[in-house]
Amino acid sequence: MDTPDLTGIRIIHRAMRGDLHRLLTLAEDLDAGRQRADAARAAAIARFTEDICAAIHHHHTREDEAVWPVIQRSAGAAVDLTDLSDDHSELDPLLDRVRLAARAFTSGRDGISELEATVRTLSEHLDEHIEEEERRIFPIIEQYVSAVDWKALEKSLQSGNVRFELAWVDQYADPDEMAHIRKIAGPILGLLLTLVRPGHRRRRRLIFGS
């Protein structure tokens, strides 16, 4: 049995964690007065936060509905996903709190403290969850799940926000990973990244200043 290629999910995990870390640092700076946000920047921050939350929600929901059943069927008694599923059940209330805080922030600076607090809680929870998932479950996937099954599952993890996910790949894939993905995807990936990159960079400059 060929070994599943976990490159894609590793990049997405890294991107979710990395963007939450960057968002938390920004919220801390705004709350402390080290940076300021006019209406346009505040709206961009809120929309960016919503996009991250939507991607995280889709990812963990598809793991529960599609990925976990295949792992359990393939690995049997070799895997217990109970605690990871419990972690997932805690995510949606956290995501809802972050969304509400982001929307409140657009109405004035007073909302930044709540956004900072909720993003910190979500980021810490997701860091711990992903570290545990990659440590315990990735070796199980590689040992028991077929490459064909994993490829089908990986497609189900894609959120449908293609531009956002391509921007994540462009930003968070290391050179070896990018070369690997380009080899699999072919020339179309380079074309898509070229189309997505300018808008993504403008958005990042507005939100993060770089």
C-alpha cells in the first residue's frame, strides 16, 4: 500500500496556526496602542478573521464527518479519536466568540480587547490540538490508510475558498513542499498562484502592514 501524502494537510495546519499567531500579535499591538486601525483596516481585519474561522470550521467538521470514519475503519483498535473529537466540539463556540468579537471591533476600538482575548484562546486551543493530532494520528494515517483513500479525503478538506487556501499554500509551504506540490499539480498551480498573489499581498499589507 502506498503511503498517504500528508504534505497538504501539514501546510494547512501550519497556515491556520500561523495566521492566528499573526492576528493575535496584531490585536495585542492595537490594544496597546502600538498600532492603529481606521475603518478600512478594521473591516479588513474583521473579514480576514471571518475567513480564518470559516476555514478552521470547515476543516474540523470534515475531519469529524469524513476523515475520522475512514481512519477508524482502516486502523480499527489501533486508534482512539475520542479526545480529538471532544476538542473539535469545543472549537465551534470558540469560533463563534471570535467572529462576534471581530464584528464588534469594526464598530470601534473598544472591541479590540475582546478580539485579542478570544483569538488568544482559540490559538492556544488549536496549537495544542494540532500538535496532538500530528503526533498521534499522522503516523496512524501513514500506516493504515491507503493513498487512494487519503487523496479522496484530502479533496473533502478543501473549503471551497480557493483563493484563500492558495494564498495559504503560497505563504506557508516551504521550498521543498512547494516543489513537491508543483510536481503533482502541474503548471496550473503556478498560474493560479500568480493570479492570487497580488490581491493577497495587498490584503496583507492593509491588515498587517507588510
